[in-house]
Amino acid sequence: MKFLKFRLFLFIAFYSFSTLLSAANVMFSNDSIVAADTAKFIPPYAEDNERCFKCHGQSKYEYTNESLGRQVKAMMFSERILKRDEFYKSNHKNFSCTDCHSAEYVNFPHVGTLRMEPKLNCIDCHGGDENFAQYHFEEIEEDYKQSIHFKLEEEGFSCWKCHDPHSYKISVRNMTNTKETVAYDNAICLNCHSDFSRFQLLTEKAELNILEKHEWLPNQKSHFASVRCIECHTKINNNIPVAHQIRTKEEAVKRCNECHSQNSILMASLYKFSAREERRDGFVNGIILNESYVIGANRNKYLNIFSLIIFAGVVAGVGVHVFFRLKK
Ligand code: HEC
Ligand code: HEC
Ligand code: HEC
Ligand code: HEC
Ligand code: HEC
Ligand code: HEC
Ligand code: HEC
């Protein structure tokens, strides 16, 4: 009886130890580090920017009407409202509004001709800059120029239409949670592709229902939560971290085994960063997780070895039991 209790104890001890291990694995993953980083951030131009946020930060604003000689309250159009917290989490959080916009915007009413001012493009600041070489801005630009959206430039399309100047932040490069990155990136496309009025600012095409157009895809909801639009709609380009050449609908990925196979295209797109980073850190665990994300691709070497070890353990355990039973 005592012996049995001891074995039970050993089993529980082993089980708790492994649970603790996996909990520690989660706790020490990048998530908590990233959270700590953003909490500390103090924007250098917070005060300057309040000159703009006092009107552009919420749905109501106030100004002194010179001809009436008193304060007037009015509504701000929703399209002109920016979210402070999103701005201060974005890539350009260290900017003053007037780094990109004319300093004349401090005055209200804004001078009409300001509207006509040309806007800076990504490449104007990032082009040929060593500090940003890892992003390959020039090659992204080339890819974009061959994408189906480029012809809409005359109607006002630009990099800014997908990279909101006041909220865009890199995601997949620092991916800690696949679903969050997928949701973030897909929202970029759905901003137009599920919002008819934005879509029609740029084209004469009739409204199209994205869900209907993808009815051929089983478990659509689950797929849209696990893969990004760009996985199927861009041409893979190994020279740049995120492919930017969006192709016509005829050229989109439709075959299941482009993803559901061992050499899944996802390894060169969605999992590109995680796969590389984690291999570099030498976490075998990371590799197992990465490759097993893609269901159907699971002839995973490490998993196979692991299950063999478990199997051997079970056989040995049974053997020991039988041995002691017989001995008694
Ligand atoms: C007193 C309120 C108020 C303040 C302060 C204010 N704005 Fe505005 N802004 C508005 C309103 C209202 C509009 C929309 C009407 C218009 O275009 O004049 C607007 C429009 C804009 C536009 C869009 C113009 C376009 O092309 O349609 C930009 C850009 C802008 N503001 C930038 C700024 C910046 C940058 C600051 C701070 C330096 C700022 N604003 C301060 C009220 C304000
Ligand atoms: C990195 C450059 C950059 C910074 C920093 C920036 N803006 Fe903008 N902003 C732009 C661009 C580019 C556009 C035009 C976007 C487009 O064409 O889609 C724009 C558009 C706007 C508009 C028009 C509405 C819209 O969203 O299209 C307003 C209002 C505005 N900015 C206010 C601000 C305020 C207030 C700040 C500071 C908190 C700020 N901007 C900081 C680049 C910037
Ligand atoms: C007015 C110049 C300017 C424009 C226009 C501009 N950027 Fe930037 N961007 C910068 C600077 C400067 C930084 C570095 C900011 C910092 O270190 O705080 C930066 C940072 C970034 C980063 C983060 C880099 C990092 O390593 O943290 C990304 C990504 C980025 N920009 C993308 C874009 C994209 C995409 C566009 C166009 C849609 C764009 N930028 C337009 C000047 C600009
Ligand atoms: C049709 C939408 C779309 C357009 C247009 C677009 N991008 Fe992107 N871009 C994306 C998406 C989606 C991502 C992935 C964002 C993420 O998860 O970090 C991205 C990522 C990026 C990144 C970060 C890549 C990395 O290595 O982390 C840069 C830099 C960038 N784009 C630059 C540009 C430039 C420059 C242009 C214009 C020449 C442009 N983009 C036009 C959708 C677009
Ligand atoms: C699994 C691959 C896959 C994913 C993920 C995917 N698409 Fe598609 N998409 C396709 C294919 C294939 C077609 C062509 C369908 C056809 O012609 O029957 C298509 C068609 C389209 C069309 C053209 C519709 C038309 O008939 O004009 C648009 C726009 C589109 N997709 C946008 C998106 C957006 C936005 C997302 C992300 C929310 C997305 N797609 C996600 C594969 C995909
Ligand atoms: C600013 C709005 C906007 C954004 C953001 C946007 N699109 Fe589009 N897209 C359009 C418009 C408008 C068209 C129709 C072009 C035309 O007139 O042929 C289009 C067309 C398409 C088509 C259909 C091509 C065909 O063969 O008919 C696909 C696929 C597509 N977009 C995918 C995407 C993906 C993927 C993203 C995100 C990475 C995205 N779009 C982001 C506006 C947008
Ligand atoms: C762009 C890549 C891609 C394409 C193309 C693709 N899938 Fe998937 N599929 C995935 C990913 C990623 C998952 C989610 C795996 C996970 O969460 O473990 C998934 C999940 C599934 C699931 C499980 C759904 C669930 O609810 O868990 C089924 C079934 C499936 N796919 C079937 C298909 C079929 C059939 C096709 C072809 C018509 C297809 N897939 C095309 C990437 C893709």
C-alpha cells in the first residue's frame, strides 16, 4: 500500500512539474516583455499634439468664433477623429503631427489651400535609409507598383490606404499571437473590402460580398481567423519580408494543399518570422509549434520522436508493474 502511495506521489510530482514547465514557457514568452515596453512609453511630443487632439481626439470640439465673439461647439466628422492611444502605439508615435502636416494647421479654421498640399510618401523618408534596410522599402515599392491596386493611384490610392498614418504598427514581424496578427492584417483589407463607401471612392465597380466570394472555402470563419488575405492574394517574394504584389482574383491561391502540405506556402509568408526567430534561439519547442500550426503537415520529426519516447515510457511502466505484481 505504501509503495502504491509512493508511486502515486511520483506520478503527481512528475505531472505537476511538467505543468509548471509549460506555464513557465508561457509566462516567459515575449508577450509579457512587450506589454512592459509599451507601458513605459512617454511620447516626446505629447504636449504639442494636444493642440490637435483637443479637436481631433473626440467627437466634439470647441473654438472661438471671431465674428460671434464667443465659444462655439461643433461635431467632428468621424473620419477626422484620431485615437490617441492608437497613435502612441504606432510606428510613428515619436512624431509631432506637424512633422507630416503643415504647421499652419495650428490655426483654425484651417486655411483651405492646405488641402491641396502634396503628402509625403513612405519612400520619401524611408528610401535609401540604412536604418530601415531590413524592411526593404524600395523592393516593397516595386512589388506594390505591380499590384492590382496601383492603377487606382489616380483615384487616391497610396501606401497610406493600407498603412493608416495614425495607427499603423508592424505586427507580423513581432508576432506573438498568430490570431491577433491575422485579425490586424485582415482588418486592413476589410477596411475597404467590407465597407462599400470607401471602396466606391476608388472604383466604379459594384459592391461585392467578400463572404459570398469565398464560399468555396470550407470553415470560412476559421480560415479567416487563421490566415491572412495576403496569403492567397499576393505573389510570394522571397526578397522582402511581406509580399506586396496583390494579384488578380484569377491568380489567387485556391488549392488546399498549397497550405495543407509539408512545404506549405505559409512557411514563406505568415510563419516566416516566427520560424526564423525561433530557430535562431534554438527552441526546438518553437519549431514543433510552428510546423504543427499547419494541420495536415504533421509528419513532424520531433513530434514523432517525442511520441516514440512516450510510448517507450508507457511500455517500461507497464513492464515494471507486471514485474512487481509477479514478484509478490
Ligand atoms: C479648433 C479645432 C481644431 C484644431 C485645434 C485642429 N483642427 Fe484640424 N480640423 C478641424 C476640423 C473641424 C476639420 C474639418 C474641416 C476642415 O477641413 O477645415 C479639420 C481638418 C483637418 C485636416 C484635414 C484637411 C483635409 O484635407 O480635409 C487635417 C490634416 C487637420 N485638420 C490637421 C490638424 C492638425 C495637424 C492640427 C494640430 C496642429 C489640427 N488639425 C488642429 C478642427 C481642428
Ligand atoms: C507619419 C506622418 C503623419 C503623422 C505623424 C500624422 N499624420 Fe495626419 N495624415 C498623414 C497623411 C499621409 C494623411 C492622409 C492620409 C490619406 O491620404 O489616406 C493624414 C491625414 C490626416 C487627417 C485627415 C483625416 C484622415 O485620417 O485622412 C487628419 C485630421 C490628420 N491627419 C491629423 C493628424 C493629427 C492630429 C496628427 C497628430 C496626432 C497627425 N495627423 C499625425 C500623415 C501623418
Ligand atoms: C516624414 C517621414 C516619414 C514618413 C512619410 C514615413 N515614415 Fe516611417 N518612420 C520615420 C521615422 C523617422 C521612423 C523612426 C521613428 C522612431 O525611431 O521613433 C519611422 C519608423 C517606421 C517604422 C518602424 C521602424 C522600426 O524599426 O521601429 C515602420 C515600419 C515605418 N516607419 C513604416 C512606414 C510606412 C509603411 C510609411 C508609409 C505608409 C512610412 N513609414 C512613412 C519616418 C517616416
Ligand atoms: C493593399 C494593402 C497594402 C498596401 C497598398 C501597402 N501595404 Fe505595406 N503592408 C501591408 C500589410 C497587410 C502588411 C503586414 C503588416 C504586419 O503584419 O506587420 C504590410 C507591411 C509593410 C511593412 C512592414 C514589413 C516588415 O518587414 O515588417 C512595410 C515596411 C510596408 N508594408 C511598406 C509599404 C509601402 C512602402 C507601401 C507602398 C509602396 C505599402 N506598404 C503598401 C499592406 C499593404
Ligand atoms: C484561402 C485563400 C484565400 C483567402 C484567405 C482569401 N481569399 Fe480572396 N479570393 C481567393 C480566391 C481563390 C478568389 C477567386 C474566387 C473566384 O474567382 O471564384 C478570391 C477572390 C477575392 C476577391 C475578388 C472578388 C470578385 O469576384 O471580384 C476579393 C476582392 C478578395 N478575394 C478579397 C479577399 C480579402 C479581403 C480577404 C481577407 C479577408 C481574402 N480575399 C481572403 C482566395 C482567398
Ligand atoms: C483603400 C481601399 C482598399 C484597400 C485597403 C484594399 N483594397 Fe483591394 N481593392 C480596392 C478596390 C477599389 C478594388 C477594385 C479595383 C478595380 O476597380 O478593379 C480592389 C480590388 C481587389 C481585388 C480584386 C482583383 C480582381 O481581380 O478583381 C483583390 C483580390 C483585392 N483588392 C485584395 C485586397 C487585399 C488582399 C487587401 C489587403 C492587403 C486589399 N485589397 C486592400 C480597394 C482596396
Ligand atoms: C492559405 C492557406 C490555406 C488554404 C489555401 C487552405 N487552408 Fe485550410 N487551414 C489553413 C490554416 C492555417 C488552418 C488552421 C489550422 C489550425 O488552426 O490549426 C486551416 C484549417 C482547416 C480546417 C480545419 C478547420 C477548423 O475549424 O479547425 C479544414 C477542414 C481545412 N482547413 C480545409 C481546407 C480545404 C478543404 C481547403 C481547400 C478548399 C483549405 N483548407 C485551404 C490554411 C489554409
